[in-house]
Amino acid sequence: MQRVLPDGVAERIATAGRVVVFTGAGISAESGVPTFRDALTGLWSRFDAYELATPEAFEADPALVWGWYEWRRAAVRKAEPNAGHVAAAALQALVPGTVVVTQNVDDLHERAGSKDPVHLHGSLFAPRCVAGHPFDAPSGDDDVPDDLGPVPPPRCTACGALVRPGVVWFGEALPRAAFTAAVEAASSCDVLLSIGTSGVVYPAAELPVVATRSGATVIQVNPDETPLDDICDVNLRGTAARLLPALYAEVKEVTAGGR
Ligand code: APR
């Protein structure tokens, strides 16, 4: 397999006490899950984020917002983890102390075998009512509509309040435990891999900066330039599904004493 890492970097990852795999929508792009900001294909070029991904939007039109997230859930259910997700899970198994921290609300890291990924922006599969009660989607939930359209949200079985998607909307705070765990991991890691994120949404985009300030080696995987380029020690230009398996193979070679 073609080498992708500069000299010494595979060794650095293989001998790291702690590695953070920090991911964004780009890692799921090759599974057919649209990113947010890619021109034309990105969700935000087709839909108005402020009409669909804010608490105000949900208050104004719960059925429009719930329907949109049901549509996204249907798309993720049909998707399969790609070689990028699989390589991230394999790296976690190979290098103990590897933590996956994701901005993604899909479950492709889990389906690829990653252990306890930290979801900074929530999950499409963890709805709760507006009062905070977790909502157990009734069985038969599998027939999620895959055509886009308003769907009235269900009511909480505990308090009768409206059920909302378990994601972080613009203007909302990140789940405290998840963000605290992510900052802790980034400030104590030896290596942070930033994969498929545009690095423009805060506070998540702060994590690679926290890592580099703590002396970690920061490696970016992205086909395009991002604002993170300047703080990264290594910028690998290409897709996650192509570059992550190659990166993993090089680290594995080192751990197997092959180098
Ligand atoms: N492999 C790797 N990177 C890719 C690929 C790929 N196959 N395809 C696209 N990318 C890159 C793009 O170049 C871009 O830099 O992934 C990035 C995706 O950026 P965004 O669409 O902005 O997604 P993300 O960074 O995850 O967005 C952050 O913004 O909309 C909110 O809450 C949402 O979690 C999301 C947050």
C-alpha cells in the first residue's frame, strides 16, 4: 500500500499513549451521508439551517423540523460505514487509549465498531422531549419515511411534551459531559487526527488547537484546505476512505515491528 505519512509519524502514532480521532461530516460523505458545507451537495446549500436546525425553528414549525430529521435518519439507516470509519475503529483497537470524538449525529462510527465515540453534537438516534426525558421510539420505528415532508413529532410518554431530535442546534450549548471529555482528551493526547471537518464550527473546532497547544502532533485528512491547515503538523490531501486505511496500515506495520 502506498505510504501516506511523512517519516516518523507512523511511529509517533504507534507509540502514542493517547490518540484522538476527531471527525466531521467528511468521514461519512463516502457513505452517501451529505456533508453540511460542501458546495451544492452540502445540506446547508440545499436547506436553510436557520429554518431547520435552531430551537426557534422547532418552536415555529415542529412538524417541518421533525420531518427533516426523520428524512436524515432514514438516509443514515440506509448508509453503511465506509473504509474510513472501519480504519478509525481498527486504529482504536490497535492503539489503546484512542478516543473517537465526532461532530457527526450519525451512528456510523458505532456500526463500524468504534467503542464509545464522544458525540459532541448529539445523535439522530437519541430523541428526547423538550423537558429532557429520553424518548424511546415505539417499535416499528423502522418505517421512517424517506421522502422529505412535515411529520408531527410524537409526544413524551412521561410528560406529554413534544419530542425533539437529540441533536445540538445552532445557538445551543454542547452536552457538557461530552465536551468536557473531548477537551480533556485533546489536552492530554500525543496525536490528534482531524478528519473530514471544515473546522469552522465552534467550540468543536477548538479541539485541534487545544491539542497542538498541549504539544500533540496534529494530522489533518481532508481533500480541501481548511482553516486548520496552519495549525496542523501534517496535512494529508485526500478522502477519509482512501487515506485512513493507508494510515492504519503504516501504523500496524510499525506495531508489528515491520519497520
Ligand atoms: N473525506 C474527508 N473529508 C471530506 C470528504 C471525504 N470524503 N468529503 C468532504 N470532506 C471535507 C470537506 O472538504 C469539508 O472540509 O469534510 C469537510 C466537511 O465540512 P462541513 O460540511 O462543514 O462539516 P463539519 O465540519 O462536520 O461541520 C461541523 O456544523 O452544520 C454543523 O452541526 C453540524 O456537526 C456539524 C458542524
